[in-house]
Amino acid sequence: MRVWDKSLKTSAGIQEEPRIHYPILGYYKTGTKALEQLLQNGNPLSPVLVEIPENPGVLAHPINLPPAFSSVFFINAVKNRKRMIVISACYTTAAILLGLIWESFAELTSVPAILTATMFLYLSLDYYSVFRGREDLAERCTYYGWIFSRCRPYLITAIVFFIASGITQFILGGDDYLDQFGMYFDLPDNQYYRILTGSLVHSQAAHYLTNFSFAIAVSAICGPSLRMSFVPLFLIGGTVSFGMTLLIEPYLNYPDSLGLVGTSGSIAALLGGLMVLIVKNPASYPKGLFYTITFFFTLGLVISAFFDSIISLSCHLFGAAAGLIWGLFLPDYLSSTTTN
């Protein structure tokens, strides 16, 4: 049995209407209409858990409620997934047709076409793997519900770090902050501390906000599985990715790149750690989670290849490799046997 198969408990009390709990935010709202809206949305990733009057003190993902509720959620979840598949197919077709009809737009539409086609393939594969069977989707949703109830400390850690680093760099640091702490490939006076500090600063506000957004999602999904390794892997993974990139930079023949900054390598390390845990302990994770994580990691690499340099791409790969190696030595925290 897995730890996320167990019922999630909360303080029981007298209630006349369903309670919609938001465990990440630490509050709930009451009302039948709120539950009806949740069931109509049919979103497996909606970060909520439900407590009904018939079963007070027990939190459940909507798909694990009694059949009168869960059937509505499952039907709408399947409809929504089909809708997303059709939309991604339409966008892909439109981008391809624009490129074929107007050759001047071909280069401009090639990237959107590739991205939407990739999303179409993933959504289709995930649908045929998970959404055709209620038990498979219920397993995935149960895991997500457990993630929502356990990820708050890791989200807070990531948010506090990024807010603190953003204030330090963009408000207090001044114009010379990046020059002082960014990693140059030609390290001045052997300032090797830049291998660490470079992985904690960003080139500009857009770069910072992009990594901040990715870090929030990755912290939520990876934190509960990595546990005490979450912060060390984030710091060490980023440092290793920068150090290895520094070593191979002379062989990459990319003269336009003077240095490297950003937390992308650290984020990739967290994903790498989770991926190897899933491979080591497939029974402890829901069906299809590995290729879901792998898809979004690969998509990030593809986007990096289009919009960033080969230097940045190598940094992401080294970060993921650090996470993979780290994960080889981690126990299976999601097994009840290991937990006990």
C-alpha cells in the first residue's frame, strides 16, 4: 500500500453542507453550489479536496466521492480532455496551413506548430492511457489530492527563496549585482563561488519570473517525494550543472556567450530526482506519471533549444543528470513499508 492511498483526515465537526478544502492555502469554503461547480469543471489538477456531511473529517478528491458525485466529475473530466485534444489539433492545423499558404510566415509559425503538435500527442497518449478507465484516472487524481495536501512546505520554501532573491537582486542589488555574482566562463581571479551564486541569480526580470513560475509547479510535484532532499538537491544540482557547463564550455564553440545565470539547472535537478524515483519504484506512483513528467521536461528542453543557447541547454541537462544520480540513493518515501 502507498502512503497516498490512505484517507486524508481533518478535524471532524457538525456540517450541513459540503466543504471544499484548499489545503495549499489552508482554508475551506462551504456550499453545495461550490461542489457542483467543482464537479462540472472536471479538472483533475484543481488543488481542492472535498469533505461531505455523510463522511465528516475525511478529505477526498472529487473522483473518490460517492458515485452520485464522482460520476459527474469523471464524465466532465473526460469531456474536457477530449476538448483539449481537439483544440490542440486545431491550433496545430492552423499553424501548419498558415506556413504552407504564406511562405513568409513559415518560419514564424513553425515553433507554434511544433509545440501544439507535441501537446496534441501528449494529450492523446495520456487520454488513451488514463482517461478511458475510471480506476486509472481515480488513481492519478488520488495521487494529486495527496500532493495538494503535502506540498505546502515546499511551495513556501520556493516562494520565499525567489521573493528574497528577487528583492536582493532587482531592488537592493543595483546595476552591478549581476556582474558581482553571475558566473563568467572566464572566472575573474579564480572566483569559484560564482558557480554557486550564478545559479541563484537571473539575467533580467523576465528570466526571473519564468523560472519562478516553473519552480512553483516543480516544487509542488517534486517536494513530497524528495522530502528532506528538496533544498539540498536544489542547491547542489544548480551548482553541479554550472560547474559541469564551465568545464565543457571551451569545447562548445559558442563565443557569443560570456557567462551563465539562472535557477534552471536547479529546477531540472528536482525533476531528475523525481524521474529516477518513479523508475526505481513504479508501483509507488500512479500510471502514466513518468511520461507526464518526462514530457514536460523534454518540452522545456525543446523550448530552450529554440530560444536559448546550447550553453543553457547543457546546463539543464547537467542539472537533470545531477538529480538522476541523487535520486538513485533516495529511499521510496511513498511506500507504506518504507514509511513505517
